Amino acid sequence: MIGLLALRNLTHRPLRSGFLLAGYGLGVGVMIVLLAIGEALLVQARDEKLVGGGDVTVLPEGIDLEVMKTGGVGGLFFSIDHARFIYRQLLAAPRLATVTGTVAPQIEGKLLYLRANGREYPVRATGEIPSRTAAVGGTPALRAGTWDDNAADRRWMTPTVMQLYSEIDRFHLTPPDVADRDSWGEWHYFNVLAPDTRRWWFISFIVGGDVTGDEWGGLISMTRREQGGSTTRFTRTHDASRVRFSLSSPDLTMGESRVTLIDGGRYRVVAVGQGPAGERAHVDLVVTPAPGAYFPGATLATGSFTSGYAVPALRASASGRMCVGTSCEIVSEAQAYHDHNWGVWRGVTWEWGAARAGPVTFLYGRVHSPETLASRPPLFLYVVDSLGFAGLYRPRQIEYEDGGTVFVRGRRIRVPSRATMFDARGSDTVIVELTIEDAIGSDTRLPMDERGDPQAAALSTPYFIQMKGRARLRGVIAGRRVDGEGVGFFETYR
């Protein structure tokens, strides 16, 4: 009977009946969509990959969120570069202690290949730190045994200073894919400023050549400079049989000269060289890095060019003696700096500088490889304070005012007297002003120069300029005003 009444009503008022049926169908469709959305939210809420999620998720810039769960092309090779540095100096750093409860680094569903019994199997791997995952309530159910942090987990999160410097300041073997293997070079560099800021030393321990072969060796190079006065270079070369370096620490020995990482994360630096008149220079220092004031390192690779750079001691102090002949200068807690370089160094120029500016210390630079000499790679400006990393900026350029003059092999070369750089990033604004007080130049085309380069003859700027001066950094970093001055060292080419 009900069916007959419905049929009679449909034939009697077809338009009204069709409208009502369409409305009913639309309502049912909307309900189905809402139920589907609710089901999707429930599934995601139960997803083990989201257990323990917090208010902040860190992802590489440009990652496509749509492919993170589906594994599309944009999700391939998903990783976060320098994850350890981000954890230690950003997310879990003392600077954010008042707003961050717990940071739990995790990597999910990483594609790996397992080789066993001569066969290869694709596997999905997950990496977590047990104590951190437990702190955010994401520990999976354990069928048996325990799941606790091991030594590698603890080193990843909170390394000792010895472990930290060994991690970023170790030596490297010449990579197998380097085309011009003889051009490979790696070195420790230190500079030390006398208390009156009018004398300083540049000290380099250089390993040059393909260290996996037989044709390589070492060079000790020390430059003693008096502001506006004399420059004296002391050198000593060593063949490979007298050079020992470590692939797991900064330790390096060249004859009687050496760099050794000692207790407390300090560097013992002993260097012996000979001057042009036969005089002997001897340096014996202990360099102590300031806590948290380091640059973790980066490697640039374009074509056949490779360049690596790390700064274990962006802000440091040095104590000990620096001698020429029998005349020694004793320093205590003198301003110092240490970095480590490696890579291919033919046809390469750079901009570089590091200085103290009151409570902050900054580092800037860029490298011009043979492949990029026609372009201008962007600068980076890296700032630290007493809590460690404070900010990273990308000034478009450094503006030089070439108001100074030096003479290199009798040729007059104009060099900077002032320099400025600027960047505004979000709510941060940083202005750096350099006032050059002293400069010296070297012709990199000379084979006997410490920066000697067979390809330098093709460079439009073959003169390597080392400068000392005052630096001022002012602006706003992370919501607080900064305005500091200090002394630093800077390099460029002319």
C-alpha cells in the first residue's frame, strides 16, 4: 500500500517529487562525505607515525606535504641536513628551554637495502631515540626486553666537547670521484691576536696532494704581522713519511709540529718554522673554544669542485708563547680562532671574515669555484652568542670601499678600507660594518707562496688580501636588539 501511494504521488506531482528526491540525495551525499572525513581523522589519530606529535614539526624547505604519507616522487630522499646541529643548537638548545618541553627526533619508513647471504632486500627502517620518544608518549609496545638509549644515542644528543670536536674537525681521505686529485688540500688554521691588538699570528698546518697515493706532503706556514709594519713568514715542509693525521679526530703531526685535542676540548698547538733569513719560529699554545661557538661544517660540490669548511672555535682564547729566535711573547686568554678546510683549491677564490662584536661573534663567507666565477654566489652570515647559535642570514652582497693600498712585488694594489653587508629576514635585521686597519697581499701565481695556485694566472683577481680591522654588528636578532663592536680578520681577492 505504501509503495502504491508513493507511486501515485510521484505521477501526480512529478516536479515536486523530483525536487524532494534530489534534496534527499544531496543530504545523504553530504553525510557520506562527513563520515568519510571523520573516518580519515580517526585513522590518522591512530597512526603510529603521529603518536607523540607536538606543536612544531620540522621539515626541509620545499617538501610536498601531500606526498609525505603516500611516498610520491617528492617524498624521495626525505632528510634533514645537519639534524644533529638542529637538535642541539635549535630545538633542544637552552635558548628555547622556556618554551620547549621535549624534542623527539624520529625518522620513519626510510628505504634501506639489506644484504644477507649474497642477496639484497629492500627494507623500511625507523630510527628513534628511546628516551626522547618515551618523553612524548610515543614508545611502542615491547614484546620482550628493554629499549633504552645506547652510547650512540647519547653522543647524538649530548656529545662531550671531545666527541663534538672530533665529529666536526676530523681529517678526510681524498674522495674517489675527485678529477684533479693532486689539487686536494686540507688544513688546520689558527689565528691569535696579541692583547694590544697590534700584533697577530696566522698559523696553518696544511696537508696537500692525494693522500691515498704517494705524492703528497705537509706544510707548516706561520705569518707574524705587526700592524702597519713588518710581515714575516715562517715555513717548513714535510714529506708524507713525517705526516700523520686522524680520520676520527683533529689530531695531526708534522715532524715536531702538531695539533692535538686534549682534555676539556682544548687544542694543543705546537708549530716550528723557519724564516727567510734562517731565523727559527716556535709556537706553543693551548687554544680553548668558547662553549657553543662553533660552525658545524658544510661541503659544497659543483662539477669537479669540492670545498668543505668547519669552524670548531669561532670564539676562542689562546694561552702560551710565540717565539722568534730567543725572543718570546707570552699570551694569556688572547683572542683566537680556529677553522678546518678541505677540498679542491685550484682556480678558487673566496670572501671570508670572522670577528667578535661585543656579546656576539659572527662568521661570513662565500666560495667562488671555477664553475661559478662568472656568477655571484650568495653570502652567508652566521651569528653566535653565549647560548650558541643565534641566527643565519644571507646578505646579497658585501659592499667594499677600496680606499687602501698595499704593494705586492712592487705593484700597487687597491684594497678595502671599509665594507658593509645587510640582511632583513622576517622580523630580524642585521647590519655589519667593517673598518679595515691593516692589510697584506700575496700573489697566488707564485708557486712558493702558501696560497700558490697553478690556475691563478687565469684569474682576474689573483691577489689574496688578508685584513685585520674593527667590526660592528647591529640590528635585531630574535626580537632583541644587538649592537656590539670588536676585532676580527677578513679575506678577499683583488
